[in-house]
Amino acid sequence: MAISNTFIKDPNSTLDYGFDWSQWLDSGEVIAGYIITTGCGITNVYSTSTTAGSVIVWLSDGTAGNRYSVACKITTSGSRIDERTIKIDVRDR
């Protein structure tokens, strides 16, 4: 997973982006559920949770020159809730 929370994407690409909680989760704790929220104009094609403490989201679309926020809110097996947001800058490449 990248350290940055801002990524560049072409409007015609479909790419995967990760939200990594592996260092935050307690020992034995897993992601029990998650909700992905995207800004209008960018599409969540598919998302999945991993056993390694991450959520991966595949994004498509977007208009060149726009910045989109994509949030991932998780609930853990320990009943903790956290939310993280990444930014997607759409540019013709």
C-alpha cells in the first residue's frame, strides 16, 4: 500500500486503491464490515476486504481536472469503527 493518500488516475482507467489498517488492528482483530463512499462522478466498480487488514477498492471513471474523495469506513471484530479517506486526482495521461 502506498503511504500517500492522494493518487493520480486517468479518466479511462480502472485501478485498485488500498486502505490499510494492518498496523492499527489489535492482535487477532479483523475487519468485520466496511462501507465505501465515493464522490459523484467516480465509480466504485468492486471492493473487497483482505485477511491482512486492508480494504481494496477498484475505481473507474472521473472527469479530467477533478479531484474526488473516496472514504472507507470499517467496523472491526472488536467493535471499533474507523474511517479513512483518499483523494483521486483525475488527469489525462
